[in-house]
Amino acid sequence: MPSQRIVLLLLLLASPWPALACSPCRTMVFASVFDSHFTLRLMLVVLPVALLVLLATWLYRTTESRHDDAHVR
């Protein structure tokens, strides 16, 4: 039943539940996350993922063209 576990995990991750914190702490957490540096922090998190996707795409395309060239000869 690994597929059921995966579906359950995806449902838990996709659910829009707020962070579990008391009311005073929740406002402090939101204030610290969504401050003036939010965009910079978000870009620092997204940048490595984007670079890995670009690298994987480049590697796939270069090896695919080499593979096609080998069959032509």
C-alpha cells in the first residue's frame, strides 16, 4: 500500500492548515516570515532548484544530441 501512503502525504502537504502556534506566537511568526526581506529569502530558496532544473535540462539535451549523432554515423 505505498500508493496510499504517498496520496496521504500529498494530501497533508497540500492542505492549507495554518501553522500550529498560539495566537501571540502566530502573529510574531507571520511578522518574521513576511517582513521586508521576504522576496530575497524566497529567491534564495528558489534559485538552487531553478539551477538544478536548468542543469538537468542542459544535460538531457546534450546527451540526447550526442546519442542521436552516434546513431547517424
